[in-house]
Amino acid sequence: MGNLQSLGDVLRRRFSIVPAPTDPEPPEPIPCAICGGIEWLRRDVPLDDPAFGKAFPCSCVAAAWEEQRQAAIRAWCALPATMARCTFESLERRQDIPGWDAAVQACLRYARGESEQPILILMGGNGTAKSHLGLSILNWRLAHGGPYGRYANTADWLDELRATFNKPEGYDILGMTFDQLWESYVKADLVMLDDLGMQQSTPWAREKLEQFLDHRYREALPTILTTNLTREQLGPRLESRLRHERLVKAILLDGPDYRLKGGA
Ligand SMILES: [Zn+2]
């Protein structure tokens, strides 16, 4: 009997000619007592109620759907898991950085959408918490229902773009072609490009970065940049853009190494 069984398995695997033994029918799931398995409900409200005629997920699916929605938002934001802890609450107060409190307040205003300038650039040496501040804005938006920001480490992002550039279909990265990856950033409600200036400075990378920033400037789209370069080191094109005070809020953070103390 054992031999026949294994012969059947072998034939099934190799030639797909022997039908698999049929599994017993799974028991019918018991339909939800509230929605009867339809998963959507309408509330019994008067005609002038804003909820009139609208469908709401039933409590039998609402929690799972919300969890899926949150996971999809987080995936879109592209924030590495380790950066979830970079919030305003977890910021250490930096008395060693002149103007620290004002910088934090400016970032909070930016998070709330109250900043007058759409472009925020956080400048400072390594360990001045500039990435932590920028990430606090993205995490604040996640906690307050958006508009959500899409994150990229500038060097990694340019590498990903380069890897998809001029490639035939099927050579996409993260399920996206070059155009899809490009547009998902260039048109996003909010973008954070972290560590600007640390990327390989090839002519192609420079051109793409300038194209990207040109578009964000032209359309006055909310954009957070962090860099440890000085204005002069950013190069004349970027430097001249930073002088647009109507569009750009530049915050200089100056202080000793923050990373040694475990900051971002
Ligand atoms: Zn239900």
C-alpha cells in the first residue's frame, strides 16, 4: 500500500495525470450575525445626516481592513522600520545646538502644514539630529492621518532609479519601472530626501536630482531635505535655489556628534 501511494505521488509530480485525492469539503463558515457576510453596512440615519447612504465596513472586518490599510500606507512611505522611533517625542533636547527649540518648533509647524515655505532644508554636521527632525515630521503625519510623506535616502534612491533606467519591462525594482518609481516621488504630497550630497556625483545622478528638485520647486511641493554639506558645497544651482526665502525654510543645526549618543 505504501509503495502504491508513493508511485501515485511520483506520477502526479512528473506527469500530472493521476488526480489528487479530493479533500473533504471545508465546513461552510458561519456568516456574521451583523452583516450576514456582506461586510458592508449602511447606518440607519436621517436624510440630512452626512452618513446617510454611505457604506461602512462591518465590525467583523473593520479591524483587519484598517490594519491592511496602515501596512499599505507604511509601505508607500518607504520608511525603514528602525526609523519609526524617530519622533518629536523621542527627540533629545539639545542645549548644545544654538536655536534648537526654535528648530523643533519650526519642524512641528511644518508637520502640521502651518509652514509658509514648502521646502524645508535641515543643514548640519553629522550627529546634529537633522534626520531625526525630518523623520519626526513623517512619523507625525503617519500618526495624524496624513498627508503622508515618502522617504528616501538620496544615494539609495538614485541607485534604484539608475537600476531601472532604460530597462525593458520585467527589470523593475520593488515592482516599479523607472517611470513609476520616479513619479511616486516627484509627484508625492510630501517627500523627504535624506543625506543630500552623500550620493555618487555622476552627471546622470546630478541631472536627475536637479530635475527632481526643479519640479518640486516649480510646483511648490512640500519637500524635506537634509544635508551635512554647506550651501557652497551644494553647488551653485542648488545654492541659488536655497536663497528663495518665499519657498525655502533653511534650518542650520550646529553641534557635536549626536549619533554617538544614540540619536539618528
Ligand atoms: Zn459582519
